[in-house]
Amino acid sequence: MIVGLLSLELHLPESNSLKSKRMIIKSLKDRIRNKFNVSIAEVDANDLWQRSVLGVACVANETKIINAILNEVRSIVLDTPSIQLIDSSMEML
């Protein structure tokens, strides 16, 4: 069993309140959860309006499957116009 972890540091330039940030992040998390069988949560910067850090976890039996899934998750974030990806890191356990 291999666990893949993806950390995404995001900038939300259109967000002007915590409420709008929550709506943007919830929409993104729901899209990712519906498309892939991964766990996703906001893990840092909870009280900042225009910043968020998401953690994504995936379990599989091959590293290349996890790489493919987590790269697709990253591409969904990159294709979202209201979100800018500042940094991302991936690791396997």
C-alpha cells in the first residue's frame, strides 16, 4: 500500500471575505472529490481571506497511479480561473 500526499498552496485574488473564500474552496474540493477518490481538506491559512493550503491524500498499490491522480488534481487547480497555485509538493509514503 502506497499513500500519496499533495500539498497545494493557493492564492484567491477574487476573495474579499472568509465567506467567499469558503465558497470557492468548497466548490473546488467538491469537484475534486467527485472526479477522483481522494481525501481533501484545508490544512492551513484557515483565517486568511486570500490564501489557503489544501492537503490531498490518495491510496493505491502503484506509485504511477498515485502520480497520475495527483497530477490531475493539480491540473484541475491550475485550470480554475479564480485560483492561483503558489506552490505544490508531492510525496509518497
